[in-house]
Amino acid sequence: MTVTVHHRTPWPGGPPPHARSTPPGRRRPLPRPTGRVVRAVAAAVALGAGVTALAVAGPDAGAAAVPTLTVFAAAVWFWVFTDVDDTFVALGAAVVLTVLGVSDPDALFGSLGDDTMWLLIAAFIIAFAVSASGLATRAAAFVVTGARGPRSLVHLLTAALVATAFAVPATSGRAALALPVFLALARVLADRPALVRMLALLFPTVVLLSAVASLIGAGAHLITVQLLAAAGHGELDFAGWLIVGLPLALVSSHLAAELVLMLFTSSAERRRGLRIGAAEFEAAGVGRVTGPLTVHQSRTALLLAAMIGLWSTEALHGAPPALVALIGALVVTSPRYGGVALGDAVKKIPWSLLLFMAATVTLGHALATSGAADLLARVALAPVPDSGAAAGPVFVVAVVVVSALSHLVVQSRSARSAVLVPIVISLAPSVGVSPVAAALLSTAAAGLCHTLPSSAKPVTIFAGVTDAPTFGRGDLVRLSAWLTPLMCLVFLAFAWWVWPVLGLPLFLP
């Protein structure tokens, strides 16, 4: 039996209720207000911490800390309880802080011209060229044709998705690139709806967890690097992030893939053989996936390899990642060598995301420089320093747990890092924890955002698929209940035992 899968552009905030379909035999997902109630409770706790901070500090609060915390609380409120665009809220908060004199205008406008912004702009142009060439779909077809069963299919796809973290910036961009592959697989596996439903959960889960492999894997990573540099803790380069992030991404992604497979397929389904040939993949309408590479595909693959090599060897040649990416973007759009026009590629850049990042960096900088982050940290994590010799370990565990649950309050991963990382950086040295390791740990744990369809854009994209089996809110809650504690343990294990071996100690000497 063959079903037709229509590819529709996902709604930015998730599809409206009337556009979602419920497969036969499945219960309708929980209504949206349920998710709002969960976020409301979590937001009340977060906002209460800010109010308590002001009440406890009283006259000791700095002149800049009070308005900063007020604007911060208002931004969180709008992010959680309203449908106002996230970028509009972030820009509004940044402008208010600038008008009040908390932030310098140069800090706001300078963030728009920062090298990390140019890195993302160039990377999005390159990602568009990769997608237009058909190279990504062809690579996916090559991977899945080696599968002989559901388990091998799951882990082969996981490995391929981890690799995309080095070529496509931001999790939303990687999810958009992976969606056509999922739709093609859904058509090929139309007679196995349970397997397709499991794959619908697998793709966004791995996209979110594997982002930590690369500096450009998520916008939150660039925010974290900027905040660390602004606080005087140095700046991680592409190779430095790769050394500590890639092993974590591989382990967490494959463990999560195995968990998704076990939770959402039966033992009989897992034992059933599977074989997907190139002919079946081409029949799904993805184009030619066999034979020699086209000229455009060969040139794009060569360019990607060269860029990853240059990014990983920055210490040898001294060229910053943004410059390497910009050169790559010019090459891939050049009249003779490139396969896409610069004007077409620029139209695909998510400018709203870049503006959001610039604004949240300004907000995070204000939290750090005004004393608001220190004030909030003293209240939110006040019991930690009183733990005596256990203060450091207790702080590390608290960072992981709070960061992992923060998606219930703030939906944007970048916004979570902009809020949490300044607090983590300010408090870590006082309990003997490396601020760099703590910031990376918080950023990685913030990628655990699978509880609600609105928790992350990749989840929203795959939840909005129509005419193919997909997941509901109940499935996400079930997955999150198992995945969150498992991944928290993995993050803690890496921070305690693996990262020190790789050159990033968790505790200060």
C-alpha cells in the first residue's frame, strides 16, 4: 500500500488545532491549555525567585539590578504566557534596558555586528547550498540503505544526524533539512506506521541532543561563548568545543535513540527485518540517489570538508571561524564555482533568529554587569554554599537539573542560555567549580526540551507533520519522563570523569 505524504511548511509556532490530524486508534493529544498550566507553574517559581531576590536584597540591591530584574521578569512573563513573538519580546527588553541606561547602546548595536552573527549568516547560506544540491538527501539515502532492521536504521540515522551538526547551524535548520528525509522514509515504510511514528520522535530528539557536538550546532552555544568571553573566562574556539562536545553528543544521542526505539516499538516490530533500497528511496520523490555525484554536489562536499578542517585547526592558521564561514559562503555562491545565487541564499536566512540572539546576548550581558545575576543567584541557589564540602557537587547537580527543566518556563533554547549562563558563571567560582565547565554543562542540559510540542522548534516541526503517523503530547511526556533523568546522569558523568580527561576540569584547583 502506498500513501501520499504531502510536505507542508510548518507553522512557526506550531500548527493550529484544526490542522492536526490524529491517526486512527490513537487518543487525541492533550489540549494545549495543559501545557500552559505546566509552564505557568514553572514560570511562577522563576518569577517568584526574582521578586524574592529584590525583597531579600532590599537597599543592598544595586541601582541597575532592580530595573534589570524587572525587565527580565517581564520578558520571561511574555515568553511564557503570551503569543507575542519571542524576537519582539527580546528586542523590546534590550531596548528598554538601553533606554534606562543599564546597557550601553554600543552593546546592543555591537551585538548585531559580532563575529558570531556573521558566522551564523554564512553558515545558513552554506546550509541552503547543501540542501539545494541534494547532497544531504543523497547522504541520508546512502546511510539508510545499509539498515537491516529497525535498530540498525535508528542508529545509522542517529550517526548521520550527529554529523549534520557540523554543517547546518541551529537545531531548527537541521530539523528542516531532515524533514524531507523523514517524509521519504514515511512513504517507503507506509505499511509499518508504528515504526514511522517512532522515527518521528527520533529525528527531533537526536537533533536536539546532538547539537552539543559543534559550536554552530545551536545558537545557544554562541551565546554561551560570548557570555564567557564577556565575563573574562576566555573564548572557546571551534576545536575546543569539538573536543568536549562531540563525545557527549555521540553517547547521549545513541542512548536516546535506543530509548526511543524501546519505548515506542514492540519487540515483534524490532525483530522484523527491514531493507530499504535505493529504488524505493528514489520512488519516494527525493531525486536521484545513485550514480556519481553531480558537479554541484562534489564541489559542495569538498567545500564542507575544507571548512570543517579549517575550523578544527584554528590554532594553526589563526583564521577565526566567522572568516572561514564567510569565505565558504562566497565560494558556494560564486558565479562559476557555486550552485546557488547569493540573493536566493540570503532570502533563506532566518533574520528573526539572528535578531533574537543579538537581543538575548544584550539581556544576558545586562544581567551579568548590573549585578542582577549575582543577586538572583544568591537567592535561587542560596542553600548551595551552606552545603560545606559538598557545595561544589550540589551546585553542579542543581545546574543540570534546573537547566534541564528550564524549557518548561522559557521555550527558546537561546533565551534559556541567555538567562541561565550569566547566573551560573557568576556563582560557579564561589563554590569551587570551573565557570567554563559549568556554563557548558548548563548549555548542554538546556537541550533537553522534549516535554511539549512548543518546547523546541524541531519538536514543533515534526509534531506538525500531516498525512503520516506522528506523535502527540502524551508521547512527548512519556519520552521526557524517561529521557530527562537518563540524560542528566549522562551529563553529570561526562562533567565529572570524561571532560577532565579531555582537558576541561570540573572543579577549580
